[in-house]
Amino acid sequence: MSEPWVIRKGGAFYRPLRAGYTAYIEAAGVYTREDAEKEAASDPMHISAHPLGDYILDVPDAIP
């Protein structure tokens, strides 16, 4: 299983299915690395992709 990724725009995380934004990592959507990096490449000045583990120290293997 690949590592889960999150997408940030400014100081907020994308919610699941790119449906809005949240300041809370717990409410952030989880994406594949490929999807997160593709989204970040669409506007690299404002959007960035990060491994979820950068924000949560104990990432369970069960996260899709």
C-alpha cells in the first residue's frame, strides 16, 4: 500500500473529494501521491502536496 498524501492550498488542506478546505488535518482528504502531485502542479505557487505522515506521526496502515 502506498503512503497517503494530502493537498494544501495556502494554509488549508483540501477536504475529501476536493470538496472545500479545512484547517484541520483530521478533516483533510487523503489522496494518492500521483493525484496530490498532479493537483499541486496545476498551481505550484499556491498548491502543494505532502505525505500525510508530515502532519500525523502515527499513520495507521488502514488509511486508504
